[in-house]
Amino acid sequence: MAETWNKKEREKKKKQQKKEKAEKKQERKDNPRNGDGQDSMIAYLDENGNISSTPPDPRKKIIINAEDIEIGVPKHVPAEAGEITRNGTVTFFNHDKGYGFIKDIITQESVFVHINSLSEPINEQNKVSFEIEMGPRGSNAVNVKLIK
């Protein structure tokens, strides 16, 4: 079989690359870099979050308890006895769709109310007492009663 010129050139190039690789390997063996070990790869964070090559001052260390770190929604704090029942005014109620909103007198927040949470029928501008329960979309009024 006759070898073509391109094939000879490729083989020559591969031999040259292998030779260069072997020379570099031998050079690394002969001349190791003493200062570039694992210690030179360590980086530290200072108290401001900046990366530095010097370790931080141990006197500036702050101890934080893992229990104090809150990621996401804060833990639920149960309501006090005085906050359980609230008073408000019905600002909107649609009897056909079965829902409405009550405006709390104290906090002035609007609370969703569903017809299933009513103990008796209500209309707009009625004064009511209610309890708040957290639902998937926010606070809901439950145990809604008319104030006479």
C-alpha cells in the first residue's frame, strides 16, 4: 500500500506533538515549583466577604447559631387571645358567586370571606365579627357573625 503525502504529514505531526508532550513532562519532573503546592491555592474570606490570601483575624470571629438563621417564611407565631376575634365592615359581597371582602376596623386590611364561612347571611356595609385563618392565597375570614 502506498502512503499519501497527507498521511505522512499527519503521522509526522503526531510524532512531533508526542515528543513535545514528553519534553514538557520531563521538564516538570526536573524543575518542580516548590511554592505552588496546595497552600498557594487556599483563599480566605474576610469579614466583608472579600477574598484574600491571608487568614482572617480570629478576634473578629462572630458565632451564629444555626437555629437563628431563617430561610424563607418566618416561623408562625400564634395569635394572642385578644387578636383571635376581630371586628370589621363588609365592603363587598357577591351573593351569586359566594364571596366577598371584609375590612378590619383596627388594621384596615381587606380579608377574603367565602359564603361557607358565614353563620348567617350578610350584606354590604354590615358590621361583623370574624376570625382570621391563613389560606393558600392569604388570610381568610372564618366564623363570620353579624354584630347587632
